[in-house]
Amino acid sequence: MPSTPRLAIRGKLLRWYDRNKRDLPWRRTRDPYAIWIAETMLQQTQVKTVIPYYENFLAVFPTVGRLARAPRQKVLRHWSGLGYYRRAENLRKAAAQIVRRHGGELPREPDQLRALAGVGDYTAGALLSIAFDQPYPAVDGNVRRVLSRLCRLKAERQVRRTAGALVPKKKPGAFNQALMELGATVCTPRNPRCPECPLRSECATALRPPAAATARTKNPRRVIDVVWPLAIVRRGGKILLRRRAANGLLAGLWELPGGELLVRETSAAALARHLSSLGLSLTRPKKIGVVLHAITHRRIRAPVYLFDAGANRDIALPGGRWRWVPFGKLAERATSSMTAKAASLISGYEKTSL
């Protein structure tokens, strides 16, 4: 890229960012740990969703050392509802690596950062530029879209090369955040607000006829509609939770028993299948509501059924994956957000059934 357009792009973008950037909590700190937490949470998650989780997470785990020493279930509990739980697992693993190998301080070398669990090129670039003021690119989806349109690029290697050439030695973190901000607020995937763009006069795509001005994007992943019945098995003031396997979707979280329907399976048959190993004698279930949820590419409709088990009966639960949990202490467990939504239906049901 010629030096004159490069200088013009940097100057216009940084001036625009100074005037238009959103006031976000992770932009008020230079603490590498806090920035790392924010950048991890922001992966595949909207800003408005992240803010309360970010503030709570830092209040509970204010340092790398505290996070490294925290029990796995505690970390998952404070991540619960944010989704993509592998990120929380990797944060905890990486915190232990930082304590063990780097004296509790995030390393400033690219290779050492990338060696941490869950830290890829984007997170390393964001930390190096924003926290450590080093001229490294940070290419996320927003940056990729802006540069693809700005310079009419198609190949990933072209985007990364251009990002590396554009990032300045002075204010590299502000520049990378400005590119992200432009993609998030102006150069959006659909209906970009080109008249408001500070780089419109430099943008190759803006020179195309309107019919061809839409940036090339990947075909969206097909959304699957799923029915996922859930059982609230109640015994006195406690409900039954099941812990998911240590790997795979929602790994290690506690949930209400239930799951996706098999082909030609009814909700009753599905719940009988999930509860069959317990040997419980249950009352006829009452349907108390429906929860709507989404996980990755699945759009879930979860009918929720309430069962009662004998309060005085001695029940031996199989293995270590099942627990009776007092309803009032459900929030102390690392549960899936779908379970939290479903469990909240009990209070409404009890009021209407009085």
C-alpha cells in the first residue's frame, strides 16, 4: 500500500475514533489482565452482553493469581450465560500458565502470548497493541470486513498483510480499536452507513455501483430448529441437576435433565430416556411452560415438565454426575443459561397454581 493513502487512512480513522468511540469499561484501563479478559469475552459475543459479565468477573477474579487459584466450577459459574464456555476454561488454564511461567504477569512477546491456552493471533495482536503499545495488527471479523471493503481484498493473507502495513508505531492500540469500532458501528455486515464513514473517499468498494457494493461474505450457517424437553424433578425444596461431560458442548456445566429429541421421539419418551438410570418413582409430569433459547446454530424450543419425587424416600443417585440442589442455591452452581431460564418458571407456576 502506498505511503500517502496509508497516512491518510490512519489520520482520518484516528480522528474519527477520538470523536465517536463508545465509552466502554475496558477502554478506561491499561491493565493487560483486564484487557485480556475483555478481548476473550468479546469473541463471538455482543458488547452489550459482555459489559455486566466483564465487570462482575473482574470483581470476583481481580488478578491473574486469583483466577489461576479459582476452582473450575466457580469460574464457570461466573461465566454462566455468556456462552462458548471453552473460553472460560482456557482463561483459567492460561492464568495458571502465566503464574507458573511468567511470574503472574502477561508476557509481552508474541510467541509467549500465543503459547497461552486460548490465545490466537487476534487476541495476541489486541494485547500487544492495546495493552503494550506495540505495532501489531489485530484482525477480528469487524477489521476483516472493513479492510476487505476498503481495499477490495478477498484472500485472508491479503487482509492480514494490509492490516500489518496499516497499523502505526504510534497509537497502535487506538488504531486497531478504531478499525474494530468502524466495523461494529458504521461498516456493518448489512446496510453499511457509507455516508458516515471517515474513509469513504479512500474506499474501493464505495466506488462500485450500488448494486455491487455489498461486500462478499461467507454463506451463513443454516439454523436448525430443535425441540429439547427438560425435566424439573423436585423433591421437597430441592431439584435434580445433572452435570455435563468434561468435553463437548457446554462442558462441565450443571443442567436440568433432558435433551434434543431423537427422530420420531415424543417429549415424554425423551424424558423417560434421560431419567431411566435414576430408578425414581415420579408423579405424572405437569407442563409448566416453554423456554426459547439458542446455542451456536441451533434455535431451541424447550418445553419444561415438572415431576415430584417422594420427599421422604431414600434415593441413591448413580455415579457422580447427579445432585439434589436446594432451589434457593441454584445460582451458586455453574449452570447452563437454558437451565436457569427453565428453573425460573417454577416460581410463576407456583403462584398460578395456588
